[in-house]
Amino acid sequence: MFLTQANCKPALLLGLLALPLVLVTACSSGLTTAIAPTATLDPPSAIDGVSSGSTQDPAGSSESTPLAGSQQTTNSVGAQASSATDISSDSKVSDNPKHNVSKNLPDINYFATNKSDRFIVDFEDIVAAHPYVGARSPRPHNDAQIYFSNTDTRWRDANKPSDYPPIYAVADGYINMPKTGFYNIVDHSNDSFPWWHVAYVFTLKIAQQNGEAIDFLYQMEPYMIPELTGKTKDFYKQFILVENGQYVQKGDVIGYMYVPSFDEMIGAKTGSSHIAFSLIKQPKTVLVPAIFNKEIVEQFASIYRNPTEGWNSKSFGSDWSRGRGVPDAMGWMISGKENPFNNNDLDVLIHDGIIDKNLNSKAMVYPENLGFLEENILYSEYGWGDSLKEPNSMKNITIEEDWELLFAGMGGPMTFAIVIDENGSTRKSQVFELRPGQNFSLNHTNNFLGNSSTFSVSISDPSEWGWSFAFAKKESGFMKPGTSRDVSPLCPPGCPPSPNPYKLNKKNP
């Protein structure tokens, strides 16, 4: 199935978790429901027995250094518990009520119809996002993410933690904090130029299923190594307002997101400061964080399809493309094992995992949104599946002026070819290819046909992920996303060795 754009002219035929504690390898017009308030839990008098496992414990931690001109932020959220434990845990309900953390938590199916109206941040504080991209997608990724602008003057002028984006409790629950949650290694030691960065992380126990706790993961990834920027190892501590075992209520501010300047960042120019979030059924099952109401999902989807600073933002990250063209969803193309409410495989998850079966799941970036101004487009089409299914389409296209071309594929495998008839023979040139396991890809080329002005287009899309393309007037001013940032990261190359090279160790046991 494909459609021809209506702008033809008469003379011219007009593409995680990095926590060692919960490391999981992914294989890698909607209906509405009644919205009720999120369950309110009875606050505990004390919490002990929140079991867990540890992350890397950095040696030599020192007192945290406030930002210039700041004072340490104090915690004003909920009751506190004194014991400090780590995240990964067997939180099965105990027979001893004193140790029964899950007894006051609702079953996860409560959130199937009683959605939270509190997102993890304020939407005006983020510039891009992507949903949970499931095991049935072209390239799975087992969390959702939200991204921040590194050029926003609010963050560049900040001088204390509370000047940065607040992070909220999405529901009532109990904090599960690793002992060194302020220094969680995100390792890339297996890259050609090894590098790593430091995240800060905790979870919020919000539900249970058959006695097993289900946590909402907060992993803040500024893309920075504090010590390389003159900060102390525990710099991120001041951005965390909660402690292990602490009871919080929906809407409480539980932390702040540190957004570094470009000259503090690590990685590549296409890295982007973000928060990763998902549900975790302890000890390590990762689930779609589909606990938010339809209004929140719509705002979330609007941002991941249309970043507020545009696709040419200097803060652009290559991971933004995971959500490009994806329909409204908290989870897209998920397996039953990733579904928190039942065992249904789903193309889209917003609601209860049942009525979602009727939702539109097709992904698409339409030709006018690829990057050319619409008035410069000479010929464009979009569709799902092989072009050969309708053999008379995209044949004998004539463009008599010089052109450039953008082609987008929503997932591989996929090929785009141009076919020319020359002196009674046919010549087919493959122009673009998406390999199996590749997600959204945007490709550009200039006219390479010489004097030929008439040609045909052939597209192979056996999985029907979807594609679109546009031929536009030469010099239409396309800028490739990720090319506008003008400050290089501190490293790589030359990053210090990772304190926890778990990817290297996994690759070379």
C-alpha cells in the first residue's frame, strides 16, 4: 500500500539499560478508558527489609560539591528510612508484616485502567523522546527516554540543583536506592574507541504482581564523567532528594536532572542528555511503563515525533530516531513478556493491553516532514510494503530539472532502487539499503542520473515497516540531523579506563 502526494506539477511529475544491576539484553484515533485517581498508599512508620543487590561502589567518595553559588538542597519529600540498600532485589512478599514492602502496593493491573496523571518531568523541560521500542520492532530497545536541551539558557544559567528540571514521583510508592546510585557506570568499553559515562539511578516501587514488586526505573544520564570536569565523584548526590525505603506520594519532587554544557559531555556529538525509564519486575524483567493517561501519552508522542527544537537541534542524539514516525504509544511492537498487564503481543500499548489491539500501529514520516521545504518538493510518495505489489506505480517518473533525494525507511530489511531504460536495456541501481535489525534511517543523495530525466523507483519492504521519499529542487537546503553541534566531546578518544568494563567483559569472558 502506498500513496502519491498531491503536489505534482503539470510539466513535471512530481530510521539500557546500562545498569549492571538490572542488565537485560533485548532480543533487542485511539479508544479511551475511564480515568480514575492513582491509588494512595498508607505511609509506613518504618521500612526495613527492602532487599537488593549492588552496583559499582566507587572508592574514595568525598563530600558532594554544590554548584557555583549554591547551597546543598534539602529533602522535603515524605518520611525517610535509615537503612541503605541496593536496587536489584528479590522483593517477594514476606510472611513477616514488618518486612512486607509490597503489601500496601496495588496489583500492576490497577494501572491498566487507573492511569497516572503525573509524568516524570514537565513537558516544557524536554525537547525530544522515544517510547519503549519492543522486541517485535526492527531494533528493540528496552526502555523509554526523554531528552534535554544542552543549550537551554535555564540550565546554562543554573547555579543550584533546584534550578534544573524537577523529577517527579509518578505514583505513590517506596524508593529503592542503591548505595552508590549517584555513580552508576554506563559502559562502552567494547567500542572501537572505548568510553563510559556516569548515570545516577533509583527506582520507585509502585505495584506488585503475585507478590513480586514492580518498580518504576529512573536512570538519569547527563553523559558526563564528573571528575573529568573538575567535579567530585559524588557530584550527582545533590540532585537526589530521596533515600532508600522512603515513602513518597505522586507528584513529589524526588530529584533534579543535571543538564551539562556540551564541553562537559562524553561520547559522540550525537549523544544526548536523557532520562531512561521503564518498569522492572524484580529481579530483572523489564516491562513497558504504560501507567500514564491518554493525555500524557499524546503529549509524549507529539514530542518524540516533533522535537521542540527540531531535528536540527544542536542537542540532537541519534537515539531520538527510535521514536520518529511512531504512532502514539508508551510501548511499540512489544512482546507479551514486555506487557505489564497480560501476555498479549501488541503493536501499540497505551491502555489496558486489550483495547490497544484496535489502535493504529503503522509508523510513518511523511515526505513533507523529511527535511525539505514542501514548496521545493517535485515528486514524493510513501507507503508500506513492496512497490511491486502495485506494478504500475512509480513508473516513468519524469523530472526535467536537477534534484536531490531524501528517502526514509522505518525499519530493515529494505532497499530503494532507481530503474532506467537505456537503448532498449534496463539498468537498476540500488541507492539505499536498510539491513535487518536497523531502525529508522534517513538517507540523502544528489542527482546521479546524468542526462536521464525519466526513471522508475523500486522499493523492497518485505516486513511492511513503511517508507517515504521526496525528490526536491537542487540546493533545497537539507541539513542532516546531528551535524549542527559545533563542540566536540571531552572524549573518546582518550577516555580513562572504565571502572566497570562490563561490556568488554561480556564480549570477552
